[in-house]
Amino acid sequence: MSTLVHERLVLERYGTSTYAKVFLPAGSLPLGKSVPVTVRVGGRRFKTRGWSFSSGAGVTLPERIVRELGLRAGQELDLELLD
């Protein structure tokens, strides 16, 4: 079963790395700080990590994916959760 979301992404820097965060509605992922998830973005599949709390959820896309897809801060993104 998959879930398609259309959200604006946020870029965050940690040291020299840039990560993209996509915030999702609460209940989109199983509860946990580090949930393994497979996503489809721009026609490509990636395994990454998500997080989920009672107040909301999200997926972190590592710098490699940000660079490969040319993602920009504030960009609207179609992200399909495959897990």
C-alpha cells in the first residue's frame, strides 16, 4: 500500500551536509524516532528514515538525494510512501 503526499520541503544544514525534511500528517508513519521507509520522489525510489509522533510525522532525505534530484528550499514535492 502506498500513500501520496504533496508537501513543501525544508532544507536544513548539519555541519557541511544539507538534508531535506518533508513534514507529513500525523499517523502517516508508525510511531517512532527512526522509522525505516521507502519513498518515491521524482520517479526514483529511495530507502531513508522517517519519524512519527502523535503531533506529526516526516521524512528526512539525505544530501545525496537532495543533490541527485536538485531539490531547493520551499519546493513543492510529490512524495509517495511505499512502506
